[in-house]
Amino acid sequence: MGEIPSIDNMISTLIIKPADGSTLEAKKKFRIDTITDNLITGFFSDPVKEYYVEPQQLKNGKILGHSHIIIQKLDDNRRKPLNPKVFAFFKGLDQPAKNGILSVDVNNGLPAGDYRICTIVSSFTHQPVIMPVAQRGAQDDCIRIKVRN
């Protein structure tokens, strides 16, 4: 597992753009911005060669790692979990945050539909971040958007 942060350095992420519940234009470029507390960003190993090979590491009590964005289309049956192997967009945010913000452009936009956008915060070698206690807020965030023609 590796080094575990104190309760004062637990990860917390918020998707700040687009806003939850936004309606976007179909097939039009848009940007996703996130902000994460207590993550030293820019630590991203080669997932082909170094997936899960090192334990979680801290620097000054904060996790060394990165984040991801995943977008999945919601179907009409909102009572069935989505297939984790099926997604409309996935991107590792491997660069250091700028002014605390990680961003990615969805260059081709999305086809019309309803979508869930989520973060996946990870340690350097891509394992989910390990927190010190179970009773806490979530380290990741999800929002829902509508995309219309």
C-alpha cells in the first residue's frame, strides 16, 4: 500500500467546469477543469511498464500522483450501474496543475445524450489513492451533463 497521509492531508476533488447539470452543444469542443486538495500532481508513470509497481508515496505528507477524467454515456435505465469498460472519453491528467487546476479539452465534443463525468485520482503508478480512514468525504467527484443538438 505504501505511505498513507494523515487525516489533515486527505484527497478531495471537485469538478469545477462544466457545472453539474450543464447543457452543452453536441459535437462542440469543451473543457473540463478540476481542483484537488492534498495531491502533488504531475507524477504519472508509464501505465504499460509501471502499472501498480510501486507503493503510494508522500512528499511533505501529500500524495504524489495524478488524476484522470472519464466520461460515460448514461442510458435510459438509471437503476443499473454503467459498464466500466465502456466510455465516451478517457484521459490521464499527467501534467502538474496550473494554479491548482487540472484541465483537459474534449476536442470533438460529445454526441447528443446524457453523460456522467468523473475523476479518478491515482498515485504515481496508477493505484487508487489510499486514505487513512473510512469515514470521510469522497476523494473523487462526478457530475452529470446533458448534450443536445
